[in-house]
Amino acid sequence: MRAVVPLLVAVPALSALAGLLVRLVGRGSTRTARVVAVGGAAVTVVLAALQWLAPVGTADLPTLGALPLGDLDVPLHLLSDETSGLIALVVALVVLAVQLFTTWYLTTDPRYPQFAATVSLFAAGMLLVVQSADLVLTLVGWEVMGWCSWLLIGHDSERAAARRAAYKAFLVTRVADIGMVVGLVALAVRARSTDLQAVLTAPGADASLTAGLVLVVIGVAGKSGLVPFHDWLPDAMEGPTPASALIHAATMVAAGSYVVARLFPLYAVSDGARTVLAVLAAATMVWASLLAFAQSDLKRMLAYSTLGQVAILLGALAAAPVRVGVAPALGHLVAHAFFKSLLFLAVGWLAVLTGATTLAGMRGRLRGTGALAWSVAIGLAALAGVPPLVGFFTKDTVVDAALEGLHAGGGLRAGVVVVALYATVAL
């Protein structure tokens, strides 16, 4: 079972390489690219399920061997536990759904092989972040997702709006990633190692720890679209619908939340860093929910809802007491991955039928569509937190975690999150 963990990253990476090579063949390349992309995604789901059902339970799975960097220990290890297994399975399922949907959505697009290969590489980057037990590997996966998002958003490169959205996403996230890189370097220098366990167990809660964690929050804010980096995410809707489902569901915007969850023991002893996270999350969830009301385009409305939902789970990480931990946040991450990917794919289907993504253009067009109508209804109800759907329960656990944090001495940090959560749920 130890071999499953590196294969989780290797299989989608090899699928991406094979897809690009297939593109060079020429005749019949689209059909072969479909087999490679969907087959690789299906194998990844099986591997992720195996890890989730029987995790190795260790953070000491070697990859290429340690890097010789003098006094700094860089082991380049992977990890396997219940948390990584669950998130990897969610990511793999969403990627499989996106790859299957793309075979139909881009069926006449001559550049389908490149798109599918980029999706596979994007998945490899996200799964590397999930499986990483080393800050260097985390950063590699983080950067792979950033580059792939630029390619996916700008897939329709002949359109000026798509090119502009791709460059905006790239530039905004690159600027924020300066904070991520410097923050991870600060944490590694403090522990004299990039190994995750060494970083988490390094003694002391000093100014260097707070500075490193705040810089990581800045990087997370860029990828997750928190204020003031929020403007790029709605514009990313210029990319094809499968790209929107991938970026907004369980991959890029959720990667920062997963990184913070992995570093939660450090944030638990750094009230300053958690306060910064709480303020950014609270401002984003309320602001994004308000902006959603002003949207006449359904995809942009869903994009703003993504900002709000990611801010909710980051708010849980900022406010939850140590005894509660990361479970409420990760629970909402999983729920959001499924109902948001469902919504984006369903709306993409509806947009093909109607030829529009505006609310006015789609009005009344769900009548008689059967499964599509039910899919949109279930997805929107889960997004709104209507019982007995999953969104109700995960949002409830987040609110409970924030309230427990307030009663456990979270002070202003927890109070800001609680007020913002109630306002957001109402909106």
C-alpha cells in the first residue's frame, strides 16, 4: 500500500504527458486523448480510494531522495493518513467528473487534447499538495496549479476577455505567492528542516513563527480569492465550464485551506496569525455574498458564492478551538467540492442548451429537462444550506466551531468570524 501514495501523483502527471504526446500523433488524437484523460482519472480514483480505506499512517514515504542543502534538512517525503486519503479521493472524483464532462463539452474543440492534459497536470499538482509531508513539495504542487490555471482560464485564447482573465489570475496569484514562498522558507529555517513534522514540532512561538504564518495566509488569500485578492476569481469564468468546475470546487481555491489545516497546530499557538486569517475570511464571506446579489450572470454568481464558501471554511480554521480542530473546515471543504462541481457542470450543460449564461437568458429553460433541473435544484439548495442536504450540516458545524471558539476565549478573532457567519448564512 505504500506504493499507492506516490502513484496518486504520478498517474495524473503521466496522463498529462501522454495526452500531450498523443496530440503530436495527429489523426485520431482526440479519441485517444479522451481514453488517456478519463482512464488516468479513473485509475487515480481507485488509488485514492485504496489510500482512504487503508492509509499507511505515516509521514515518512520517500520520493526522489533528500536534497543536499547543507544544514537544512530537505527529505522530500510524502504522507498518508485519513485526512490526506479523504481529500485525495474528493479531488480525484471531481477530476474524473470534469474529464468525463469535458469529453462532451469540448467534443468539437480541436484543442481538447491540450485542455485534458492540462487538467491532468493540474490534478497532479493538487494531489502533490495533499500528499506532501515536505514544504518544498507543497510549494511545487502549489506552483504547478498556478501555471495550469493560467492555461485553463485562457484556453479560448482567441477571445480577448479570456486572455485578460488568464493574465489577471496569473499576476494576482503570483504576487500573493511571494508571501507563500517567503512564509514557508521562514518556517523551514526556524525548524532547520522542510519536513512537515519537524516544522510542526519545532519549539517556541516567537515573532518569526507569527511572521511566517501571516505570510502563508497572504499566499492562501491569493489562491483562495480572499479580500483584497478576490477580483481574479469571478473573471476566471471566462474559461470553459470544466475549468471553472475544477478551479472552484476541490482544487485550487481549496488548496490554501488544506495547507492551513495541515499547519493548524502552529496557527493554534499564534493568535496574531489567526486574527489576520479571521479578518480576511470574515470580510470576504460578507462582501462576496453581497456582490452575488448584483450578478446577472449565473456563472459569476456561483463564482462569488465560491469566495464566500471558501471564506467560511477558512473562518472555521481561524475561530475553532484546538480541541475542535480542523474537522468542521475540512467537512465543509468536502461538501463544497461536491455541490459546487455539480452546479458548475449542470450550469455548463444548461448554457449549451440555451446559448447563454445570463439569468435572463436561462429563465424558464429548465422546464422539461428532468435530471438537469433536479441537479441544479439540489446543488443550489445545498449551497444555501437547506436541510437535509449536506450544506446545512457542514455550515452548522462551522458555526458551532466558531461559537465554541468564542466561548473558549477566542476574543475578537472568534467574534468577528461569528458575526460574519451569521450575516453570510442569512445572505
